[in-house]
Amino acid sequence: MSIQNLLRLDYWFSEPFTARGTTLWILVGGFLLFIVLGLVDKILSQYQEDKFKRLLLKRSGSLGITMGFLGLVWMFFRQERVAFLAWRFWMFLWVVATVIWIYRLARYALKRIPEIKAEEAKRASLEKYLPKRG
């Protein structure tokens, strides 16, 4: 494959050959790894005490399961040589969607969670001076 192919539209919107040998095992194994890691994250989220870690693990588990399943579906269409659904373009969209999803997870973990914790600490410090019911 030449790097020049990436600049041609007919490369992205043409039907690729069926994957064989090592390529097949790498693609299927990678997508199955996404699913397994997603399931592990979902299971680990059940045992987390911190609600933010639990939510982050649930979200990353959803990422793994969803993208792994979509990747396996794309591989099925590629192996069955379905004209429209086997295009390389769908794999490109899969990669873009995965990168965006990971970016949003990282932004939530690194930016939003500290903001929420600061708001909760501020609210807790104010509430200790407010009268309680009962």
C-alpha cells in the first residue's frame, strides 16, 4: 500500500479485500479486546466507592463495548464483501468517533470532575451553617 492512496477518494469509498491471516487476527482481536476491556470496566465500576471513578469506569466501559461491537460488525460486512457497508470510510469514521469519545472522557476526568468536587466542597462548607430540619 502506498501513502498516496490515502489522498484518493476511490480508496476510501471502494470495497477492500477480505482480511486474511495476521491482518484478520489483529483486527478481530483488537475489537474483541475493546469489548473485554469495556466489560472489565463495567464490572469494576460496581465495586468503586467514589462516585466519580464509578461514573468514569461506566463511561469507558460503554466506549469499549460500543466501539468493539461496531468494529466487529464492520469486520463482518468487510468479510462478507457487502458493497456499501464494507468501505474503508466506515473504519475511518470509527477511528474518529473513538478518538472524540476518548477525548471527551479525558476532558471530563481532568477538568469537570475537579470542578464538581470543588463545588461540592463549597456547598458542604456552606450547609454546615444552615439550620437543619427536624
